[in-house]
Amino acid sequence: MSQQPLPLEQLWEALSQPRKTLKQVDAALLQEALTHTSSGLKPHHEQLEFLGDAVLRLTASEFIASAYPQMPVGERSNLRAQLVSDRWLAELGASIGIARWWRIGSKASGDSAAAATIRAELSEALIGALYKIDGLSAVHQWLTPHWQLSAEAVLSDPHRANCKSALQEWSQGRGLGLPTYTSEEMNQRHGDPRRFRCTVSLPPKLTAEGWGRSRRDAEQQAARAALDQLDGN
């Protein structure tokens, strides 16, 4: 097991929920959301993560409709894909220091490569817990400031949400042909952010890897990783 978690009241403040006193039944939901399956403890996060996935997509859709009422539906869909992505969820977890409260197994705590995945899973479970505690308004209260910053960053990104198209344009513009994507289903767990793994390659020797809940997500993440490499060169 990892180190002793901080009191849940401090997490409640980090979730921007000062208007409601944290009750014992509410604290139990938060604890469930923060208990990873690797800990061997029950109840663990998986059911709340499943609920959080649906709540996240709904509230993100409502945020976009309110913040960008003139945005075409296709662009809304692309923006939402970024605001509900595993990458965004991992960043959300990092922003509140979720590791200060989670309960994970000793093997998982020593695996730095899995840290982002665990942050994403438990952040989504927290969204599910928060919905059960105080409804959609509580979820909006926590996530809206994060979405505002992220949406501005996405909309100012020349690649926007379609990293595959951006990578294709870059490669074709240099006469390198089309990127090659190779995807593999690693497991059949619905909603698992590491269900699919994708590798993208471009001559002469560029390769990058991405993970996602679907092949499409994994391909987009692989393309973004490749673009990040190119931007760093």
C-alpha cells in the first residue's frame, strides 16, 4: 500500500465544494472512488468510474453548449473529445494532487509509467462519486474552471483536436507519405483507458505510442505523441 492518505475533508475543499458539509455517507463514496483495484480493498473505484464516464461526457457537453453556443456540432464533438480524454483526466488528477488521497497497491505505487492511468481512472471515479453526492451542479462547480483553461488551450492549438489529420498534413507536406498506425486490443474491459495500444510510424525513424479506450482514441494519442516529438525537434 502507499502512504497514509490525507483527511477527506481536505479533498472536499480541493473539489471546490465548500457549500455542502461532507457527511459520513459522502466520505464513504469518496473513499470508494479513491480505492484502486490494485489495493485489493473493497469497495473499489470501478463502478463509480463507469458512472463518472457518462457524467463527464454529459457535463462536458453542457459546458461547451454554454461557453460556445455558436460552435458547430462537429467542432463541439472534437473539443469534447479533448475535455473528456484520459490525458485530460490525468492532468485533472495531478492538479488536485490526487495521489495524496488514493489507496493503491505497492506494486502500482512503484510503477511510474502507470501513474497517469491511475490518476485518470480515479479522477473519473471521483466525478461519479461527486454526482452521487450532490448532482450535476457539483460536478460543474469542480470541473468548469479546469474546462475553461483547457478549452482555451485546445482552441488555440493549431492541431486542434484532430492530431491524426495534423500529422498526415505534416508528413505529406514533406513527401513522407501517410503515417502507419498499428493498433492492438490489450484487454476487453469496457472503459479501460489502456484497452487499446497504438503505434504510429513515419520514415525515416519516427515512432510514437498512444493508449485509449477505443482504437480511435489510441490513434489520436499516438499522433499527438508524434507531433509532440516533432515540436521538440
